[in-house]
Amino acid sequence: MHSIKNLLYNIADDLLIMGHRHSEWTGLGPILEEDISFSSLAQDKIGLAYQIYKILNETEKEDLPDRIAFLRNESQYRCCQFVELPNGEYDFSLIRHFLFDHAMDLRFRMFGKSNYQPLSFLSRKTAGEMKYHILHADIWIKQLGNNNEISHVRMQKAIEVAFPYSLGMFETFPFEKELIELGIYQGEQEIKISWLEKISMILKEANFNLPDPEKIKPVFGGRTGNHTGFLKPLLEEMNEVYSSDPETEW
Amino acid sequence: MSSLDPRINRLELPQIPGGEILKNQEHWITYEVFHIKKRGDHPVHVGCVHAPHPDLALVFAKEQYGRRLACVSLWVCKSSDIHAFSMEDEDMFYSAVSDEKKYRDASGFKVRDKINKFKKGNSDALV
């Protein structure tokens, strides 16, 4: 089944690249506990990406997980441009973590009802992890929204930068319709609708304004292999050790 | 004034006249963390975290104390909410364990521990 592969690559690549970006905070977090939090988020994201590459390998007869993760060309990655963007300052990283994890959580909740068994199984396995990622993000959004003017202004600005890119998470891809018809999941549009509802509610509680999605042009391209200039240097760094000798036993 | 928090001192922030910005951030509240290994277990004190409010204290506690051990829940409470005797008054408790008053030593509890341990070890056989 070719169509499911598209979906699996999209999600796994989003998780891998997001995980790598989170890991860049290791040693640099603004406080020790947050340093640990982002490092642990990174581990979870990369761990989940690995699980999906494993499905691709074992069920869909694709290459081995490590080889998929580290040996492809830039244009073969299917991650959205949103996750490629550099971490910037902590405000942007937090907002991205918030927007990304709510979408991922809703996506996986939907996969819980999928009739593609490897996905519904994975959904149950990762539910607790997702719950915590959201809790972490929500607490910080509320903390910084209601704290002082500096934190509020900086976070609001970060929301405006991140939002058009975040809509790229829901870019359609070949065979999406087929997957909906097959009962694999309900499609990107459905996830986006529940996501907008959820994040608007939390942002409102934190006194932030979400730009009107109807007036924003989403940043698409990632799902067809068109990436920002930020992905290439990331991949070079991420793949440096593995690609120096792909045949090595670890 | 230098901070009581070594993490703040490590940042070597320039001293700001009046210290207003530092004052807002330097002293978060200390929370004591209690770890619950499985349902029905007593919470066990495992350490502390610094946080501005209880919700964040729980998040920090989760990262620091809930990652390596089996855990079903964590408690946090402000250190300042704990009332304790002073260590200076340690001698008040001396008589309870002194050699002259051995009869006060609740040694029966030790037997109870052994009985419980035995029961636990043989729980399958007893059922």
C-alpha cells in the first residue's frame, strides 16, 4: 500500500526533525529544569520517529530505520518547514513546542481509531507521553502569558512568526483522500479543525491573540520535499556520524 | 546581594543598580517533593525543586524525580509549610532510645516487619 507510506514519512520526519531541534537546547536551557525538559522531549520525539520508521521497515518493506533517518537526501525528507526553523530564542521554541504537540496529540488520538493496526497500537502506547508534553507546553504558555509585559509581548510576537508555518503541518499530500476512504484516519483538515479549537482556547486563557487563520497564508512545501535553507545544515550535523560509516555495528 | 540559588550565581549576571530584574526572578519558592512508587504506597520524600508556583513545581518534579524510578504520582508542598522541631532539641528524644529505658524500645514493630515480609514472600502460598 503506497499511500500509507506517505503519511508515515510525513509524521516520522516531523518528529525526527522536531526532536533534533529540541535536543539543541541541551546544555543551553534557560534554567536547569527546562534544559532537562527539552532534552527529554527530544528523546521522546526521536523515539516515536524511530517507532514509525520501524513500521515503515517491518510492515511496508522500506529500508532499515537508521538508514531511513540518516541516509536520505534533503529533498527526500517530508517534514514540514515549521519544524526546520532554527530554535531562535526560548519564546519561539516554546510556542513551536505548544503548537506542534497539540497537533501531534490530536493526530495520535485519531490514530487510536485507525484500522491500520500498527498506528492504533502506537497511539495507545504513546498516550501518556503526549499527555505530559501538552501539560508542559500549556503550563509555560499560561505562565508567560499572564506574567509580565516583556514575556507577554515576546510570546505574542513568537506566535505571529510561528503561526503561518504551523499551518504547514496540515499540508495535504498524494493519496490523503484514499487514506480517509480506507478508514486509516480522518485527514489533515479534521486534525486542523480540532487543533484550532484547542489552541485558541488555551491561548485565550493566557491572554494571547491567535491570528485569523482565514487571513494567513500557510507555509507549505515540506510534504513535497521543498524545504527551507535551514534543513540542510541540520541534516549534515545530524547525519555526520552515521554517514561517516553506515556499515558500522553500533 | 548575591542570590541563594547557585544556578543564578553561575550565570554571573551583571549587578543591576536597584536589582529589580534580579529580584523578580532570583528566589523561586522551594518545594519538597514526595514520590509515590505504586498505588497505595506512602509518599516518600525524595528532594526539592525551585518553582514559582505549585503547577510548575510538579512539572519540574516530574522531570527530576519521576523519570528514573517507577512512579504513579508525585506530591509537592512548600518547604515553608513544613513544621519541624529544631535539631537543637534533639536531646528531647534521647530518653526514648536510651539504654536505661530499653523497655520503651518498640521492638515489637520489628517483629511485625518480619511477619509482613514473610507474608509478602509467601502471598501466593497463603491465597
